[in-house]
Amino acid sequence: MDSRHFLDRNGARFLAGLICVVALSGLALTWHKQNNTDTAGRSVTASGVIGAGNANAPSVSPQFEECRTKRSGDIADMLNKGVIDQAKHDDFLANALQTCAGMFPPES
């Protein structure tokens, strides 16, 4: 039997490290959501323009435009039918744009 205090054992230290990693990951994802960026740091705005205002930014792919149009239309329908409120609409739209940007990255 180990005579050390339970906080001095390897299992407790591993658990503390795991909690730290999970907390920092949650903090990073929250920061990206608040700054309207995806996890790669690219800007994702409600208008669907990635890297808006930068003349050297890569162009948006046609597949991205199609994905954005379909998903934003579906989300707008949910808002019009009263399934979601305006706050959820904004969150869903931001998540949909991040998903489309991940599936169809900008063309160089």
C-alpha cells in the first residue's frame, strides 16, 4: 500500500493534467467563437466572406457558396417557423459557416 497522500500519487496528477487540458481547450474554442474565427484563425463572418477586406485573401470556392446558401436558407426557415429564436439563429449561422469553410476551404 502506498503511504503517500492521494494528491501526491500519479493518478491524481494525471487527472489534474487532464482537467487542465480540457479547460484550456474549452477556453480556446470559446475565444474563437467570440471572435468569429474558425480554429485555424480565419475570419468567418455572417456574410460568408472569409478574410473580408484583404485584397490578397484567397477567393471563396463555389462549393462554399452553395453550402453557405443552403445552410443559411435552412436556418432562416427555422427562424421564420419559430423553431429557434434570434440568438440561436446567430449561433447556428456562425457554426454553419465554420462547417462550410472547413469542408470547402478558400481557393488560393
